[in-house]
Amino acid sequence: MRLVDFLDKGASLDPGAPCLVCDGGTASYAEVLDLSARVAAALVARGVAPGDKVAILSANDPTAFTCVFGISRAGAVWCPINPRNAAAENRDFLALTDCSVLIFQGSFAPLVAEIRSALPALHTLVCLDDTVPGTIGWDEFLGTAGDSVDRHAPDDIAVIAGTGGTTGKPKGVLLTGANLEAMTAVTLMSYPWPVDGARPRYLALAPLTHAAGVLCFPVLCHGGSIVVMRAPDVTGFLDHIEQHRITHTFLPPTLIYLVLDHPSLVSRDLTSLQCFWYGAAPMSTARLEEALRRIGPVMAQLFGQTEAPMMVSTMAPRDHFDGSGSIAHARLSSAGRPSPLVTVAIMGEGGRLLPRGERGEIVVRGSLVMRGYYKNPEATAEASAHGWHHTGDIGYLDADGFLYIVDRAKDMVITGGFNVYSTEVEQALMAHPAVADCAVVGLPDDKWGERVTAVLTIRPGSTVDSAELTAFVKERIGSVKAPKQLEVWADLPRSKIGKVLKTEIKQQLLESGAG
């Protein structure tokens, strides 16, 4: 399926049903479908050919999201840009992907002005909501539309997504329509959805350029509505759930923690929720258990990466509980079971597949896995060595088939000859009631080789004693894994999608003399 086919499927169920809802306004499926067709025709009139790359630079916005389907209908390739990226990172991504058209919101005009001269392939710039010198206004753009079009991209390439660029310049991940169809099929197979003709209502607060966006596709298959929040706002998030009787939503763990700490949570009616996805970063098991109690038995984990989008493994709400209906505490630290349509294995040195219980690199096969990296055959070959996609994550499969991710390979700390997985230490620290968030890294140490070092943020109104916290961790995971150094910071540096930047933490510690 093309991306636009998900929209067309929803429209075929009921053209008059609400599709995109934002700021009190509603666009029906027929209206969104019509605008996507006009966008496609306008792109073709501006010389966009099948396979050409078109980027969107926008905060969450219904019109910008509709452009995704217009790009697909024109047979072009969507290049999503994270609006929180620095100018240089966006410039590098647009150059890497050979983008010829950029559709952007007026609020990003200064960023566009800064980078456009370095992008000679960028021949058309369209502003969605403002008049910007040297660019085409939205009405003018749509006014150039000719006859309707409905084309397919060459080689089924639907999206080129950036890997993030936290360790250098980003790579362009080639995702096909088949990849996104597999992701959507797994989502529909693995999680609860309304029955008896009822339609889901999905709340998008997280960026539509990332997980929140692709999770819209299964909603469209059901003819459901997508409620768009333009900016992160926890109070507004809770308001929207109540007002729109939201059934599905997604947040990264950092925002879920803010929801749990919100003073009005106790009085909110969240009974409409059927599936509250969490992912994109590890979640504290202590806070997950709290979410199951306070938000409801609706939490649903997903694990994937840009190269194998979203659904390498899935953990439905029911999987958080045992046969008696009690919370399955030991299972909360897992990433669920390998999802349908995906084969997951654990690989050791030399491509050897390891038995259950042994730790190694998580590798993946199936129609979920990317076509490769754009114009980067060397990186593609490295990521697909031995016939499997290499995730770079260290983990194991237990006797029941649940997948446990113990660390990124590059984040493992080797101290005194022992391998210490930072996520295990972080989970122990997060179980302490005073710890709001944390990150564990290894710093050079003359005695140990590397010493386990934890950087913490503390919950408002709390205090922490280093000796007491170290003893707390030792009691849970032993003295070898307990931090030998504790630092308290006001906040942790994060990527644009909320992942903690451990490389930056380590650098700051070393530069400050704390290392």
C-alpha cells in the first residue's frame, strides 16, 4: 500500500466521517482526500516526477499532515523533518536526500532562509500559512494544480527518514510502502481496537514526523478520527482525552512521567482509553506500574527503530498482567514478544545465533526491515551482515518468548572486567521514590577501567543522599553494578525525540572535571 491508500481506505468507509480534528475545527475524510488530491496535482504542475523527494517542515498541523498524502498520491517520496532540529542538521538531511520541494510553516522561515542557499537542488519552497519573500504562498501553490493524478513511486519507496544524527551526520533510511504496510498490519493485529463498528479516536501530541505520525495509518484503516495537538501540553492532553473520548494515543516515557505527576490526574476521566502506547526510549518499570494503576490497564509498549519501524516487538495491555489479572511485575522490563510478521533472534560473534536466555545483539528479519540506507551501500551492508538486520541493541529472549533489551551495545560499561548494562542500573535507580530520571555512563577509571557513573534528576520537593541511594541500588542488583559516582543535574540533555544523549553527558562530565 502507498501512504495515501490508508487515507483512501478510511474515506471509502464513510466520506463524511471526521478525519482530522484540531483547535475546534474538523475536516472530514472527503475534505482531506480532496486536499490531498489538490496537493498532488500542484506538485506535478511544479515539475515533481515519480520518485522525487518532497520534505515537510512543520509542527503538528492538519494541513501539513494532509500534504503527506498529497506527496504519496503524486508518486513522490516524503522526507519528514523534525522541526526541533538545528538548521545544520536539517540542511544536511535535505542535501543527503536530494529534496527538490520543501513545504514549511511560516514560523520556520528564518531557518529556511539560513539553509536554502546551500541546497541548489531545492527548486520549490511553499509556505503553508504566511507570505515569505522568495517562496510560494499556499493559495498560489494550490492554484497551479492541473488535472488530478494518482501515481506510484518507483521501487515502492514511500519515505526517506533520518536516523537522527546524534553520532554524526544522519543516514537516510529507505522505507517502502510494504514496510509501512507490515508495520500497520502488525499494529492492527497486536493491540485492541474498537468493535461493533465503533471507530477509534487517536490523540497526536507527540510529533507527527515520528511515531505519532505512522500510528495514524492503522487509525485511518478503521475510518477513525485523529485529534491533533499543535504543541506539547500535559493539561491540554488530559483535556483532549476527556473532551474527545480518546481511545488511542502515544507518548514517550518522559511525557508519561509528566502526566503521572500532573496534579489533576486523579480527578480525570480516562475510561475511554483502550490503548496508550509508550516507546522510543526505555521506561522505568516503577513508573510503568504506577501508570497501570493510575491511568488504567491500557498501557501498550512498542519497540522498533527507524530501520524497522515501530513494531519489532509488541506488548499489548493484556501482556502487562498475569493469568490472575495481577500486574506481571517481572515482565514489565521486557519489550514484549516479537511481533507477527517479524522474526527476531539474538546473535553472537561471527553471526552465530544464540539460544534463549543468552545475551547478544538483537537482529531482525521480515518485511518490516528497511530497503537500505540512501546512497550508502557500505552502511547498508554493515547493517545487514549475515542476512539479518542488526539493531545495535543488546538483549535476550526468555523461555516464554519475551524480548528483553538490556542496553545499546555502545552504552555497555566494562568495569573491573564485568559487563554492566546501563539500563539495568537505571531501572534500579528509577525505583527510588526521589529519582525523577537518570542516565548511566562509564567514565575512565585507573582502578576499574571504567566506573559506573549515574546522573540524576530529582523529583520536586525531594532530596537524595548519595550513600543511601548507592545502598538502595546495591540491594537490588549488587555492588559491582552500583554507581561509584553520582551526579545530580537539573535536567538531562535529550535528542529531538526525547532520547537521553549519553555521549553528551559523558562529554560534559569529562569537561567539568567530574570524570
